[in-house]
Amino acid sequence: MDDNVTGTSGDEIPDPQDATRPADAPRRVRKRTTVRSKAYKRRRRIIAGGSVAALVVVAFGAWLGYTAREAQANLTEARQHAQLAKDALLDGNPVDAERSSADADKYASRAFDNTHSIPWSVAAAVPWLGSPFETSQQISAVVKGLTSEVLTPAVAAGTSLAPNELIAAGGKVNLQPLRDAAPVLGETAAAAEQLDIEAQNISEPTYLDAVIDARTQLQVQTEELAKLLGNTAIAAEIAPGMLGADGPRSYFMAFQTNAEARGTGGLLGGYGVVRANDGVARVDSLGRNSDLPMNSQPLDLGPEFAAQYGRSRPTTDSRNSNLSSHFPYAAQIWKSLWAQDSGEQVDGAIATDPVALSYVLGAIGPVTMPDGEVINADNVVELTESTSYVRFANDNNARKQYLQTVAARVIDKMTGQITSPQKLLDALGRGVSERRIAVWSAHADEQAVLAGTPLGHTVPEDPAPFAGVVINNQAGGKLDYYLTREIDYTAESCEGDTRRSTVTVRLTNTVPSAEFPDYVAGTFINTLNVPKGTNVSALSLLATQGAQLRNVTIDGKPTMFLTGKELGHPVFDTLVPIRLGATTEVKYELTEPTVPGEARVPVQPLVDDPTVTVNVPVCGG
């Protein structure tokens, strides 16, 4: 018998010795003994321990599930209250803004605590399975930072940035509150930029669509917020001075007609002079491009500019003054032309176009012409860039006067009673984001700030990947109103010191027929001997610094090209005819340096909304 007896049962069994005892001897019985091994005991302990572990796992999972729901609810509340705080701030309601801001911070802190407890951190540390928990921790940390470091101080700055407080009757901008808010705005903008970097670096979870979507939404929101606050901080820094807080200012204002493409957008069709003093801006001296002198003294913008554009006399002929996409060049030329014509030295230059004008009309409402014609957001682009050329086919001066009147009526309304300052600011913001509003300052400190913003329209001088596609109308017609564009920039991987890249440009001429006046559909510079209705573009590619062009084709056939240079970028020029109703494809095949930075493809502000595709890997430093 095994000595390891672990227990007995109550069953009776006969004693083996009873067989040798006398019949009348008392019968013995004994209890049945069950023998159980150490292995059996271990199995019992394992089963018991497994049951406890299972209960712990179930309880842990239930706790995580509950906490996850709490975290999600708190994040949702934080987002909703943050939006309420933003709305109240913009409405000039400080009490509601402060209350909603405090609530947003409270719920964001709760979400942070939910996702940073010890059990949650343990779950987040589990490879693969813990990925959504780790991502949730990062999300809650960014949200908490946004409410405490960005929203709360912005609200504490008061209502100075509320549009209805910022813009008073008659379009006057209240400059002192804006200037007072500049330090706080600078701090919140810096905090928002840092939080955006953290948001973009949040790890992508391996599963759970809800967490994946939350990560994506937060990244989009923080990027937009960082840009908004950055631009607002810049405005608070330089707008007071530029709007006359320290004395009167004046600016040459160009109205660009992008029915005839130029580097910064469109041909300089008309102009005015903006005069600003203590936040009040007015426009006078409205004129036509033909009013500017044609015999001005040239302006020296350096040998590189002269080599690239000098043969078109850009510094003396206003019609070619903005061939370059680098807005500071055009602005300095306009300043020079105006000074020679009027004797006045302006403090800077502003440019806009009819598309931006349509956004403004959408915010302030329509205007009525002297003959009763109503100009609104829906018809202003077509009227000024297409219809007017047909209506005044035989009287170019009458057409230019018509356009001047449109501009004057819109300006008068903008500087009158504004019923919705928020809508006006949104409209102007859209125009800026689409590069349809540009600003240059003759004051070096202000220009240093402007150059790095969307308002600056500068060609960057850093080595990061770049593909600037620029169109200058070469036919002298107005067919760019009907031009549509597709741009694709593709490059190989980051391996090696150089890589091959391709920039493909497709231009489509959508003009309905050639039955337009010659002034619209004709080709005044017809070196290619093409029929009426053909659009002819001088197409330029400003490539990555150090890039070399291997080949350029038009519709698959090799073509001639010229090579130049602008602000460190090689420039490749070719002449492209786009026949009526047809699409022409131009393909540039390059070898470019493998350099750090995200690829940039700036969009020239024409009438269309081009399709832009970028497939360029981002290389490290």
C-alpha cells in the first residue's frame, strides 16, 4: 500500500482475516481507505487557483470595460464643453465661456485619470493587445493639455477676440484689445503647436475602430487649431501696426484677373490705394492697369530675377509685373510703379481676386450697380471674368470701368455696417487659405513675420522637396477662366543620396466654343500657329533645390525647354498649347536630392480648384 494516504471514505469492507476465524467469532469491519497522490493534490490546487484567476480576469475585464466607457464619456463631454466655450468666446460672452471652459477641463482631467490608473497602465503594457489602451492614454493627455494650456488661458484673455467686439461699426478694428491679447495668444499658439506635434505622434492602435477614429479626429482638430491660433497670434502681433495704431499707413491694392493667368494668380486688372488709420481702412485712387506708367524706371530685384524674367520687362510693364509666383517681387514692383506715378511711397501691397470677392459677398450680402444689376456671391466671378469680356467686347475702357465700379461697391459695403463680423472673418480666412489674398509689408520686421504665413505667398528657400507649378498666359487671351488643372508629384524612396521623381501636369481647356471675341479666345502671341480657342500657357516648374531634369514631354513626346533659377530652385519652362475641349499632359522626369522634409506643392490661385496628388516619402533628418 502506498504510504501516502490522503484521506478515507465511510464505506465498510470485510477484514481478510475473517475467513480464518471461527464462525461464532465476532466479525470485524474497517473503513475503506482511499489513497490520493501528491499529483492529485496539485491538480486540485491548480483547478482552484485557475478558478480564482478566471474570476480576476473577468473582474479586470469588466473594470476595464467600465473605465473605457467612462473615459469615452468624459472625452465626449470635454469636447462638447470646449466647443461651447469657443462659441461663447466668439460671441463675446465671457461668463458662459469661462463656465464651459472649466467644465471642459474637468471632464478632460477625469478622462486622463481614467486612462492613467495602474490597471489601465498594466493593460497598456501588454504587447499588441494593449495597443488601444496606450493610444487612449496619449489621446487623453493631449485633450487635457488642450483644455488646460490652450482653452483656459484663451478664455481668460477675455472677449477681445470676439468678432463682434473686434470689428465695430463702419468696419473699424478695435486695435488695443488685440494688441493687449498678443502675449497670451503667443503662449497659447506655442502650446497648441506643441500639442499638435504630440497628437501627430500618437501611436496607431492595432485594433478597435473607435480608438482609431478618435485618434484621427484629434489629429485633424489639433492641426487646424494650431494653424488657427498661430495665425491669430501673428495677427495680434502685426495687425495693429499695419492698421494704423501707431500712425497712418497706405497700401497698393491689386485686383488680379485670373482669367489671364500670372504667377501670383492673374493679370493686374485694376488697383486702389488702401489708407488705414487707427483701425479704420478706406480705399481710394481706384484705377486701371493702363493708368500706370509704361515708361517707369526699372527696379533692380537682382541678377537671378533679371535673368529669369527680364526679357518681359516686368518692373516697367504692369501687365507682366507678377510673372513670378514669389509675391514680394510683384509687391515691390507695384510699390515702385505707384511711387513713380504718384510720388507716394506706400507701406506695402495687397492682392486679391474675384473668387475671394465672392466669399466676401457671401458674408456681407449683394451689392447693386448704378443700373440696378445685382452682384452677388454666385455671379461675381462669371460676370467679372467671362461675361464682361463679351458684354464690352468693343469697349475695353467701359469694361474696366465696370470692374472698378464692382470693386468700389463691395469696398463701400465692407467698410459700412457689418451684420456678421464672424462671417466676414471666415470669408477672408478662406481667401487666405486658398492663396487668393496676399500681403507684403515694406517694413522689414512685419515682412519677416508675413513671409512665413499663408499671406506671404513666398517661394521657400529651404531644401525640402518642392514642386511649384506656375502658369503664365502666353496667348494674351482670357481663356484661363476655362482652364482646369491636375498636378501629381511622385518620388521614389529615401534610399540613396538622390532619387528619381516625376511631376505630371494635366491642363484641360473647357471653353464651350471658339465663338468668343478675339480679345477672349484669340492668340495675340501665336508663335505656335494654333487655331482660335486654343489656350497657350507658359508652364514653369520650380523644382527641389539641386534637382536635375532628365526629360520633359508633352503628350508623351519630348519637347524643348528653358532652364533658369529662382530663389535657389531650378526652373524649367516650356510652352504648352491646350486645344479647345482637349487635355494636354506635361511630364517632368527629374533626379532630385534625397532631403528631409515634407513635400510641398503650392497651388497657384486661378479660377479652378485643381486636383493635387503628392506621393513623396518623407525622409528623416
